[in-house]
Amino acid sequence: MNLLASSLAVVTTFTSPLSNIEFNMLALTPKEVETKLDSIFLFTPTDKEGNPMSFEFDVDGNKKNIYFAAFSPTAINFLNNKVISQSKDKEVKYIYTPKSLAKFSSLIEIEKKKSKKAILDVIYIPDPEQAEASKKLLLEQGYKKENIDNLVQNNPMIFCPNPTVTATEKTTKSSYIPCSTDYLTMKGLVDKAKIKKKYPWSKVEKPKVMAIPLTQFINTLKTSQENNIKEIKVIPTPSTLKVINQINLNNNK
């Protein structure tokens, strides 16, 4: 297997996260699920109009046209240097455009319908900087050690508090359960959480950060019957906001 096949082997192919929803099992409506995924940001190669672009690869003798979504600035570097650099289309001009996960999924569905290319895939590139923290947390959460490397390489992670903690929006004063695609962002919030005891003798478990693979997180949104599922909000990471602001600044020049 060549380097490209090795690179592609460690990231997962996804169908649209919003497809195949079992409507009779939903705690959230399809629109509510979409709203939750609207707060998860990624970067995808696009043309100058912002339309996602696919890249052709020869993987073990088979031609594949692949769309990519990078989940952090560091993931962009990995995608450029280790993956797209091996594509037949590596000389094609493209830019990285920030999209929400929900928006990206809907655009890919449109591109697939109008494309005449035979084999189309979507690959998500996790943030490499989250790998070590993800491995440690997943091991503590009971995942088998022999499966963890593959799981982390294949899945962007969502970090959430367990037990849950709440944060408050400064403008609206509404409360929510914060999650993040960045471990340190989530850990900072958990460490600042104030633990309230109903009685002085009550035992209260100190919240910890847990790692949730993206596919599992989406499935939870689709199927969970927990009342507080509607309160979950994935907050943008500082590094992602910095890149998005810079891109918007450049576009407005």
C-alpha cells in the first residue's frame, strides 16, 4: 500500500450525517439536529465560489474522487502535505472555506447528485493535536487499547463534560451544556465549574472531560431520549475562530 493509501486508510469515509435518520426515534427534530451540527466548524477545499471540490486518487488500483473536511488548522496542514499532495488534481487551484458540518453535508449531497464522476467519497480529517488527549480519555472510558489508535485516526472527537455542567450565554442569559472539538477548551470550562451540593453531606462527582467520536455524537443527537440533549451546544475553538476571522478579513479586502 502506498503512502496515499496509508493516509486514506486512517481516516473514515462518511455518508451525510443528516441522512438515514429514524424519525420515530428522534428526541430532537431533524431541524434541531441540523442546528446542533451548525455549531461544528470545519474547513473544506473549494473553488472561489465556495463550492466543495473533489480530488482524484488512485487507491490500490481504483480511482476515487474524494471530498475532504479538515477539523482544525493543523488538520489542514496534514491534508495539504500528506494527502492532497498525492492527488492527480494536486495542481488544481483551490482555497479552504469554513463551513458548518450541517452546511457541508448539504453541499456534498448537492455535489453528489449533479456529479458525473463514478465514485465519490467524503473523508473527515481529525485534528492531530487532539490525538493524545483522545487516546487517554478513551482508554479511561473503557475502550479497548488495541482499537484506540484506529478510532482516533478515523474520527474527529467531540469533548463533553461528564457529569454535565452548564454555561450561560452573556447576551441572552440562556444556559447550555458546552461541548467542544478542542480538549483544552473543554477542560478549562470543566475546571472552572462550580460544584453545588444540595446538602452539606451530599456526595457530588467532580465533572471530567469525556471524548465522544463524532459519529457517536451525531447518533446520540438523533436517538437519545434524555431531556437535556436539547441543551448541548458545541462551542467553536479559539484556533478555528482565528482562522475563520482571518479568512473573512481577506475576503473583505
